[in-house]
Amino acid sequence: MKVILGLSGGVDSSVALKLLKDQGYDVEAMFMRNWDSATNNDILGNPDISDDVCPQEKDFQDAQKVCEELGIKLHRIDFIEEYWDTVFTYFLNEYKSGRTPNPDIMCNKYIKFNAFLKYASTLGADYIAMGHYARVRHENDKSYLLRGVDSNKDQTYFLCQISQEQLRHSLFPVGHLTKPEVRKIAKDANLWTAEKKDSTGICFIGERNFHQFLKNYLPSKPGKMVTVDGKVVGDHDGLMYYTIGQRKGLCIGGSNEFDSAAWFVCGKDLEKNELIVGQGHDSIYLISDNCFASNVNWICDKPIEGKAYTAKFRYRQADNDVTLKFIDDDHIQVFYPKGVRAVTPGQAVVIYDGEICMGGAIIDSVYYKDERRKY
């Protein structure tokens, strides 16, 4: 049984590679290069962004060393054009619309479990494997996506848009492990990446300031920060730089008109180019009890309308009790009567039936007691 694993140069995929080899698979590795900083920035006339935005060459060198240690063949493939067309363009368009996208979800859907899978099949692969903290249960005619055992690292949220066909050909070798267990396996095996720091953020942004990065691709449009009743309390740099529930970076203070409670982003008025803010972490203006979502994707079995499920509206969020109403094949309404804070358009609502990740959809609009929130 031949398996080709996506080797990122990090510890999780390195351990996944070792486990597959130990289990007797005919395993090879493939390093994906999805972003070309110099080329993409030259296209857009942004020479001020340096080539170190995404240190992929260092990651590739780490992947090479792991493969040398394990005696495994390593392939290298560029998906730069595919990533630009399906992930980065989506990312920019969502921010233009005032929404907060999750590019990792689209990267899994279009790159890691689509372009990668297609290329791996040309190399004779029966399965692909990734270092995600998730599990899969293959049955006779169905495959189920299960939460990773490590609840703090579970990555099924980011896999909500993959298809049954993609899952049928996928393995997740570290999904039954916790992060400390993965680190221990790497250290015991003296893998090159055993002590490597986990990557954070979006690859094409890297350690750069997020505002500065977006300014190179989208023109900023400053405007006013206003309270829910229309009082001006400050200025914003551009609505795309803020997300619902955000506290940091608002720079509001010093007025005797308001108390000392922290300020949060409560909404956006795109027509007026106003950022709506309010005080208090649990402000009623941050709470919603239902939302509409599109781009519906069910990985295996379709949920039952009206049945009790749980959902996450963002990564690492606690489970929320929900029920669903089907509008059509591509649209659902999600009800969560207990109320949830800062449900955000552009993010995903991911549905769970116990340990099974059913799939999810992209949040379009958010309501509280039939009143649409301005976000």
C-alpha cells in the first residue's frame, strides 16, 4: 500500500512520516511550495516585501534532513499558481467585502486534499497522509472524519470543506496522539525537527505585521469608530483590518464620557465606512442566536434537520448546542438559542455529531432575535 505524505518540515508531519514507515507502508514524502513571495510581489508592484515572508526554503531543508534520517524519498512540487487562484484570491476578495476569511480551510480544500491528491495519484499513491490532528474511520463504503484525540490541537475545524472522495484517500497518522506524545516520539527517534518551534499564522504573511501586509494588496480606507448609538469615539485605519470581537489595537480611551471598561469591535457599517464598537467583553451587541451560511459541505452523512448537534464558529472554541434548517443544497440556517459571542461572517460554522465532524459552511449573516447584526 503506497502512501505519499505531505511533509511540511515541521515536527507533526515528521512524526507522521516515521509512524507510516514503522507501520510497514510503502511511503514517500512530498514538500509543497505554495507561495512565491518575490514573484507575487513583483506582479503587484510591491518590491518592499522581502523574500523571507514565508521561509519555505528552510522548511524544505528540514524536510530533506528528516527524509535522509528515515531513508525516505522526498518529492518537491509547486502549487503556487493553484494557491494564488483558489486561496489567496479568495482571501483578498473576502477582506474587500468586509469579511474575515479563513484561508487554511480553503488551502485544505483546494491544495492539500485536491491538487496534492491528484499529483500523488500520478505517483501511484493509494493514500495521501497529512500531519493534521484529526482521525479518519474508513468503513466499507464510507469514511468518517473524527476529532483528534488532543482537544487542544484538534484540526477538524480546518477540514470541514473536504469531500468524501478526498477523505476516502486520506490518513492522519498523528490524530490519535497528543502534542507532547508527538514531541516525545520525535525526540526518541532523534528526528531533526524534534525541537522545531510550531509555525503560527498564515504562511504568506509569516511574522509580518498583518496591517502592513494587507496594505500592499488592498487600498486602505480610513473612517470613524462609532458606538452603537452613533457617537464618534475614534478613527479606524480601514474596516478590513478589524474583526468582530477584537479588543487590541482600537486605541480608544481618555474620555470622561465613558467608563474604563474595555472596548471591542461589535460590527461594521460598510455603507458608512464606520467601525461599530462597544464596551464589555459580553456586550449584548456581540451576541447572536442564529446565522445563515453558504458553501455547505457534508463530508459523509447529511445532518438531520432539527436534530441536536454541536458546532464551532471558530478554531478551538468550545462546542455550542445547535440545530439546523436547510434552505437549499448550498445554504443553511444555524440556531444556537443559548447565544454565542462574536460569530463572524467569512469564518466557518463546523457541525459535529459527537466525535464525528459532519462538515460545515461559511457564515454569511448573523442575527439576534430576528435582528440582523451589522457584521
